Amino acid sequence: MAHDEGVGEDRYLAPGNRVRRDPFVNDDDHTTSEFGVVVHCWLDNEIGMFDCYTPSA
């Protein structure tokens, strides 16, 4: 069984952290993973949690 520590937590991610988002449905309706690197992360008062700019790699 995989260890899921940190999954679903709202927390600040420093720039340079590698991230993966699962599941992501691509243009041809297949479920896949999306990978990227955090460029900027900030506390967004409108949504009440951290939001990060992470371009896909």
C-alpha cells in the first residue's frame, strides 16, 4: 500500500518543487498524469487556500 502523506493537504510549495497531478483527463479522454515544476505559490484569499503556477512539462 502506498504512503499518502501530504496528499490533499493545503500547503505552500516552494518554487522549484517538482509536482504531479493525478488523474488528469487529456484531449482524447484518457486518464494520465500531468507533471510540472512550481514557479510561484501564493495564498489566495478568494479560494481560501494556496494556489500555485505550475506550467506543464
